[in-house]
Amino acid sequence: MAVALEVCVDTIDGVAAAQAGGAARVELCAALSEGGLTPSMGLMAEAAKFDVPCYAMIRPRAGLFAFSDAEVAVMLADARAAKAAGLAGLAIGVQDGAGGLDPAGLRALVAVGLPCTLHRVIDVVPDWRAAIDIAVEVGIERVLTSGGAARAMDGAGQLREMVGYAAGRISVMAGSGVTAGNVAELVRLTGVGEVHASCAVVAQGDAAFSNFDPVGGRKVTDVGVVRGVVEALG
């Protein structure tokens, strides 16, 4: 079975590049420089017009994922907006007070009625096995993870353990630092059936916007980079 590529984007041009490059799915975000936040309603509505399935990141702020009741209410409203816009799914994650997953918060988001990915919250919880069990129990279809490391290649050993522990109950998708140059080896080492990458390059010719620019410059999804990862996956 072919390994699927999901591309995270934060612009409408990024959606177009992901689709043109052959991505199987898009994780639609705002502010990838902040790790990805909830996209605007306008971006969701326009992204839904593309053929490539788009999953909206539901994350109301930067930082870890222990959200207040008020923040969860915002997340639920955003999740309903994503559904109303016609998006294909959601990327979600909520921690409890002890740092593990919050089953009640996750169930509420899953109950919106779209397929859900558990995002890299699993890389900061104290027990990833318990997190996988909770994700399966509440009806999440996949988990995005770097295997607890800064980069997926560095977490390849844990990723392989996660695939074995999941045992087909939930898909394990490897992400962070995934490139055309390492993706085939990453899949070989881990056995994952899906990978996640930004496929981004620094925008060329941009005028500097003082200290508002992200460190290293604004990045854009590149269709050639997307295509390169797809081709490397065979």
C-alpha cells in the first residue's frame, strides 16, 4: 500500500501547491511559525473548494495543550465552523491537568462529526501508550508524532514501537523534519503508513517587514518539494 503524504500549510497558495504536488491530504493552519494555529474562517472556506482533503488545525493559541473551559468553547466553535465550511477533518489535542490526554475534551471535539487526527500533543504527554489507547477509545483515526524527538528520524525507534503498539487500531503518521532525502528511510525504519511534512522553502524576493517577519524569513509551500517527497515515497 502506498504511503500517504500530508502537507501542513498556512496559506491558500499552500493548499494549491500541496494539491498540485500530489499530496494526499492537507493540514490547514494559521501561523506555522507558531507550530500551527486555527485557520481563519475565510481560509477554511476557500480551502474546501480544492479537491485535496483539508483537515483544520484546532488550536486557539501557542504553547502546550491544557486548555481552559473558555478555550475549549472556542475550539468547539472553530471545529463546527470547519465542518460548516466543508472541510474534511480536524487536527486536535487536549491535555488534562496531569499532562496526559483529556478524554472529555477530545470526545467533545470528535462529536462535532468530522474525522480527527491527534496532533503532536502525543509527543509531550508522559505516557504515549496511554495516549494511543485514549485516542482509539474516543474515535480518533490517526496520530501525528515525531516519536517524542525533535525530528522524526531521531525518534524512529519509538515510532516503530508506536506502530507496533497501535497494531492497526489507529494510523501512526510520522512528522517533523521529513524531507525527500530521508522519507524512504524513515518509512523503512518505522513501518508508518503516513508521513507529514511542511514542504516549505523561504520566500524569495520578499521585502523585510522589520521584526514582524518569522526568524529565517517567511516560508511558503513549494510544489516541487511536495512532488519530491511524493516521488521519494514511490
